[in-house]
Amino acid sequence: MANDITQLHGLALHELLLSMAESLNIAQGELNNIPPYDEYGRQNTMYHLPYLDFNLKINTEFTDTSNTESKVNRNVRLLNQGPIKRARLLKVIPSRSISTNKKKEESGEIESSISGKFIAVMPDDSATLKLICTNSTPVKDKDKNETYTFNIITQVLNAANEPVPNATVEFNFDAYETANLNGQSEIKDKIHLSYGENSTDQNGITSTEVKIERKNTKITSFCFIVNSKSFVEFISISIK
């Protein structure tokens, strides 16, 4: 890495800082890929980069853009655009030793140092999530008596109402609330969910198919629990 830095020339300061930040992310990503257990089933030591202090010694150099143009180009610009506007550009280049003050003055470079710290910020798992649950209309199976199929569709949004991809969502049938809601002591209906757990897509959406084989037609409302990162939403499905 040191060799790469010494070869940089005219690098903007924000590019240098972004390059350092990207290198930190790559390093932490490699550490995150360490398997939690070794080949013998023992726990591996996991590492995390909490911060990085840095101190950059650099030279800054002002250059005149007009000086880089040839006489022919300057004459063409004078004819077409009028007087040349001189621009002063700031270059950040790797620090190198300059033996005499005379050479420093001739080079137009100023030696300086920049200190700072990169601090790791862990994702906030307690951030507020919003679960929006809907369901398709229950459809009666033509081949089976009193068997209904429908989908529970859930979208996961963050506090800024942005979709949360790759979020784990759990679907469960709430037999207790279903019995209470219908004034029954127990539920004998067979409930099958195609996915008890699923992940959201890029739009923060996931779903599961529910199939209910009714044994007691007096039960007309079925309750389900949708859960993601301890945020819970209840949904009730009516079948007449």
C-alpha cells in the first residue's frame, strides 16, 4: 500500500481520504468473512476495526493551467475566446524531501500535514421498522371442500419509509387469538404456510402462501403474526 501511495501524483484530497476509507471497508470485509468455527468445531477469534488514526505528510502545489498550454493553443484561444483566464489549481502529492529552501521556492510546494481519525459506526439494529401487511382474497379450492388459499404480502420499510432489502420476515399462525376472536376453545382447522420465514426482495417485499383446511365452519376469522427484527404486526383474515 505504501508503494501505491508514493506513486500517486496530483491526487485530490477527497480522493485520498475516500481511498483510505475504501481500504478500511475491504479489510473489515475480509475480517467479517472469517468463519465463526474452525474445522474442529471450535470458535474462531473474530476481529473488528474500531478506529484508525492517520497522519498524512503531504506537499501542496499550486499550478497555473495556462502554463501547460503551447503557444499555438494559446494563440487559438486568444482568437476564439479572448484573453485567457488563469486558474490556480491545488495538487496534493506525496511528501518528499527537498534539500534547500531555494528548491522549495522554485518548486512552489508547501509542506503540510493532515491528521484525523476514521471511526467505525455499527448499524443500529434498534432502528424503527414499519411492516405493511396485506393479503390476497381467499380462494376456495375446487377439488377440496372447505379448503382456502391466499397470500400474506409484507413490505418492510425503515424510519425514512425506504424499503429494506434482505430483511428476514417470520410468519406464524396465532391459534390463541384466533380462538378468542371466534369464541372457541380450540382450533381444529389445519393451517399450512409455504414459508414460515422468508427474506425481502430489493423492494422490501416478501410473502407466504397460506392454505386453510376448515374443520369448523363457525370460525370465520384467522389471525397471523408477522415479525421482523422484533417488530410485530398482526393480520386477520376473514373467510365466510
